Amino acid sequence: MAAVIQDTETRRDPRRWWALGALVASMLVLGFDMTILNVALPTMARDLGASTGEQQWMADAYIVVFAALMLPAGLLGDRFGRRRMLVAGLVVFLAGSLAGALVDDVTSVIVARAVMGIGGALVMPLALAVLPSLFGPDERTRAVGAVSAASALGLPLGPIIGGWLLDHFWWGSVFLINVPMAAIGITACVLLLPETRDPSAPKVDAVSTALTAAGLGVLIYAIIEAPDRGWDDPLILGFFAAAAVLITLLVVRERRSVRPMLDLSLLAHRGFLANTLAATLVMFVLSGLMFVLPQYLQAVLGHDALATGVRMLPMMGGLLVAARGSAPVVARFGPRAVISSGLVVLAFAAFLGSRTTVHDGYGFTALWLSIAGLGFGFAVVPAMDAALGALPRDRAGSGSGLLMTVRQVGGAIGIALLGSLLASTYADRLETSALPRTVAQTASDSVVGAHVVASRLGDRALAASADAAYVHGMGLVLLVSGIAALATALLAAALVPNPKPEAVLPEEVPDMVTDPENARQ
């Protein structure tokens, strides 16, 4: 009993809630940046002449680097100090944001996004890795909910502030706004976050890191370029084969390593594996949705950037409600029921959204967006909490790195695969037979490009065809997303462990600590 009491008191660091504030500030930076870019993509596509594929790379350059470096970032934090690496990540993120604000071509933007991905890779897993050391099982769900809510809060703030910036300044201002946000996060971490580490963690494996980055990069490239070249193009097939070989070599190397960087033994824990899979497939759906939605709101419905940000609020509102309310619901019904139900709600929202037509107003969009936010929140927060709870405390950095790597891979593939589905469907449905070849290519690259061409030519028929083609492609993306969410709900119902809710009730541990009679016993 004394050992249990001592361990509980160790977890209850008196600075833990202030430290959580520092983590919230860090996660707010990442959430803020993600949706600013989504809203800015149509404007950047117009000003930089970016095709749909180039827009996908502006989004995916960050995610691919982010996912590839998450595992070594977690290990660096375990060995050299999680606070130290977290602050370093915010500094790199700040530098990448500053570079993104100053460049003026697509390639440079993609490079700046990749630099930001390096910083994000250090921030995300280490922010999560600190939670099991600071909070016991009775408080961890609330802590994960707070961190998730911070990311969620950045999502609506990003489009609104970014939209206002785009209406008043050049597109680079959406990167520049990250600089003060990152500075606030750095200050909060330095002043409030205690240092934690695990010096016995394995060293960073440069070969495994290179295999991860190369494998993911080649895979994403093949998915993004396939709609233009054709899925049966020899080059595309060669890239898919190369990605399979690189990822296989990575798995074989890690399985043979005495102290692997990619700790596949963690996947033997049913709770960690099932909940990681659920969180990953949710990110697949959400990332695809967030990629297609801003272009619909701006190009098809005709809203400016600020109005687009405001009109994304219903989804963020649903997500915030779910992030805040998930803890008591999980305590009552268990994680399996909550995760599965959240995924079913998300699937319903996607199926409802797939019924969108060109003539539907914003009210219908707001309805299914609200439902999607609720479903996403009730699915991802319990899944993340349960996955973190299944990790041994001395492997929190590498374990959370693996969790976030797999989850971000799902997000990157979601943008690449669903974005490619949208691009190919849009190009096939767009009517450009009366246009010169170069003009037709510009219109086929993106719905934003089609509206630019239509405006210059005064061609209302082209604008109407572009709207109809885009809405059809978006509906197909949402239909696929709904099927994926429903399949994930079935997997979660079958695989996610369901510990007894009373085992994690918040009343149990506090009584042991605060009641002197219990402590003496």
C-alpha cells in the first residue's frame, strides 16, 4: 500500500496543471497552423498558380516529414530531456514559419513546410509523452482531452484569423502569424514544464530514420502523381514497389535490432494496437475532409477566406464539445462503446455530406459538419487516451512517437489518396472541350484555376461545370470517408479492450491520497 501511495504522489506533481498549460500552448501552435494552410490553399493556388497536386504537396510536405521524424524525436526526448527537445521543436517550427512567409514560389513553400514538419515532429510526440509521467489514470483522460481541445481550439482560430489576414495582407502572413504563437509556446515550456527523460532509451538509428522518410515520401509521391500519370503508369508502379521495399526493409531491420527505434513489440499490446488503429483511421477521414472543404466553401459557394474560416466553426464546435465531454462518458460506458459510437456518428456525417449538391446552401453543410465534429471528438480522444494508457511509463517517448507516427501516416495518406480521388474525378467530369489546350489544363488542375479562367473569359458555363465537377468529386470523397469510418467502427467494436469503468473512476485515487486515515492504513 505504501508503494502505491508513493507512486501516486509521484504522479501528482504539484506543477502538473501548470505544465499542462505549457503543453496546451505548444499544441495550440500546431492546430493553429494546420487549418490556416487549408484556408490559404485556394488563395495560394491562385497567386502561385499551384495545381491540385502541388496543393497536396504543400499540405503533405509537412505531414510526411512530421511522420518520418516522429519516432527519432520521441527517442531524443527520452534520452536528452523531453522539455529540451520540445523547446527545440518550437524553435525549428518558428524558423520554418518565418521562411514560409518570405518565399514566393511553390517549391520554396513546400521546403518551408518540410522544415516546419521537423519542428512539429519534436513537439507532438513529446507533448503527449509527458502526460503519463504527470497524470495518473484518473486524471489522464482529462489531460488528453485538454491537449486535444487545444489542437481543436487552434482549428477554428486558424481559419478565422488566417481568413482575416488573407483579406488584408498577402498569403505569407498566414505563416508569419505562427512566429508569436511559437514564441509563446517556447516561453511557457521553459517556465512551466518540468524536465523528464529516460536515459536508457535506445539511440536514434539514422538508417531506420532514412528508410522511414524515404518509404513514406515515395509512397505519398506515387499516390499524388497517379491521377495525372495513370495508376498503371510504369513510373507510378515502380514508386509503389520501391515504397513497399523500403518499408519492408525498415520493419526487418527494426525486428532484428536489440534496441529498436520502431518498437514493434508495443503493437503486441492489444489495447495500444487497437486504439492506435482507430485513431489512425479517424485521421485518414478527417484529413481528407479538411482538404476538400475549404475549396468547396471558397470556389463553389463563393465565400472569401475569412467567411470560409467562420463557416468551418460548426465542425470545431462539435469537436470541442466532444473533447470536453468524453471523459465522463468513457467512465460510464467504457472506451469501446464510445469510440465505436463516435465512428458511427462520423460515418453518418460523411454519408450525409456526400448528398451535397451544387444548389445546397450553407445550412446543410453546417449540419453535417457539426455532426462530423462530434463524431471525431468522441472517437479520437478516448482512443488516444487508451493507447497512451497502455504504454509502459519508461517508454512513453518512443511509444507516443510510434502512436503519432502511425496516426500522421494515416493523415498523409488521407490527403494524398482522397485528394487524388478528388483530382481525378474533377478532371474527368469537367467540360473543357471548347477551350484551348493550355487553358483547359489550367482549368483541370483545380476548381480555383477553373474559376480564374472562367472569370477572364466570361465563361459562365465553365464555372458551372467546375462547380458541378468539384461537388461530385467531394461527394465521392465523403462517401469513401464514410465507408472507412463505418469499417473502423466495426473493427473498434471487435478489437478495442473494454476495461471496467469503475477501475478508472476519479474518486478512487484521490481518496487514497487526501484521506489521512487511508494513507496511514
